[in-house]
Amino acid sequence: MKVAIIGAGRRRNGIGEYIAKYFSVLGAEVLGVLGTSIQSASAAAKSLGRYGIRAKAFTGFPEMVSACRPDAVAIASPASTHGEYIDRCIELGLHVFCEKPFLPPERQDALVTIDRMMARSREKGIVVGMNSQWPFCLGPYEALCGKVEPSRIEKFSMRLSPIVRGREMISDSVPHALSLLYCTMGPGEIDGLRISGGEDALVIGFTYRGRSGTCQVRVDLVRETSQPRTMAFGFNGHVADRIIDFDTYTIYLTCRGKKLKIADPLELSVSDFIAAAEQVGEPLIGWSHIHDTSRLLQQICREYPLS
């Protein structure tokens, strides 16, 4: 598979560099990097050299596609740019791996646009996936904390530490929580939504009503600017913390004195997308997941700003 990356720089803690890394690790050829200026694109392309990637820098999407002829495009640029790039990729017959949020939740036409994109991509045999990687940790979580029985989930909690502030914290981080709920309890509805806090810390609570039952949800967002940033999630009070050893970039989950080494969920997310694209199948975080979680994300964002 040949891949081009949109937004491989690390400005504002972007993960495009690591997406490119894992595509390469998993056997794909990363051939091009698109940036907003030749300086930023060249810097991003140069930084990929540490992973053995020799990518060319571009500032124009048509030029990158013409020169690299990719099979797939990974989109890790700001959410405001996603829609245009997704549309262009689908029209050109290119598979798409897009960072969350798929579209900005502020867009009034987001769900209509997603439906249109879904119909067009399926018509053309294009695979589209969204990177929302924490569902790929459910297996290790169960190994550490016990089996998650969807019909017995009464509570779900998650703590995340975005680098951004205010409403942007919601669009940046809440998709992770919604993806975990979707993958355990199925598509659902939320009610009793409440948001409290301020620009640097929010507490979001609601009731999630999924196919398998109903649970109470609490999501804590606390702004952190230095690594490692805090992340934890759990069901029914069994909360696992994510720990990173930056010397070896080894990731662990810990819970009640137990510790388990895990694969990087981003790598698993990229691997799942590659397999789906090669088989022209549905990735784990595919269209139904994208549509349903985008709808709920919009609902939550509308509750902000706080009264």
C-alpha cells in the first residue's frame, strides 16, 4: 500500500508523525507529506526520516497525488480541513484514514455531509476509517480488570488531558469516550446531559442508552501541557490508568496494583484500517460508528458554552 500524509507535523501535539510511522512499520510506503507551507512540509518530511521514511514534501494536494499516486491518504490536519480532503480523496478513489473528530461538530451540516460521503464511498468501493484508538484496548483492559459484560455495565468513566481549552477540549477528547461506549454497548442515545467547570477543566455527565442497556457516564477533561498526560478509563468502577515509559515508549495499563504491557492502540488502529482497505471491508471505526458518535458529539458540544 502506498500512503500520503496530510498534517504530519507535531505542532499543537498532532499525531500525524506517529500515524506515518505506524503505516511504515506495518509495511506501507509513506511517499508524501502535505503541509501548509514548504517549510512546514519539509520539516515534517525530514522528521519522518528517523523512522526510515523518505517522503517528499508538498503544499498542494493535486501535486502530491499526481506525484505519489497513493492508494490511501491519512488525514491528521485540523478538523476544519477534513471535509474538503475527504471529499477529494473519495472522488479520486483513495481510501481515507482520518483523525477524530471526523468533521467539526460545529458544522450544522455535519451529519448530512457524512451520509453523503458514506453513500459516495460505498458506491466507489472506497474504505473510510476514523482514528479513535481506545476501543483497541478493550481486550487488554478485560485481561487486567475483568470481562466487560455489555448488559451489566452500570457506570463508565474516563479521564483525558487535552492540550486545548474550552469547547475544543470536547471535540478533541470526547470522541474517545463515545467510541468506547459504542464498541461495548452499541449505538445509543444520551440524555440528562450536564457540563460543569471552566476553560481548563470540564466534567461531562450523561446517561447513555445503548442496545445492551443503560449506564451513567462521567468524562473528566483536565488541560495538561506536558507529557506524559493523564489518561484513564473504566467500567463499573474498575478504572485502568495509562502509563507510558518514554525511554522505551512502552505503554502499560494499571489497575488496583496490577500492570499490563499493551501494544500502542494507534498502531492497532492503523493496522485495522490497512486490513480493511486491502480487503475493501469495514474498519472497526467505520461509517456507522462515525455517524453515530458524530451525532452525539454534536449534542454534547451544543451544551457548551456553560450558562
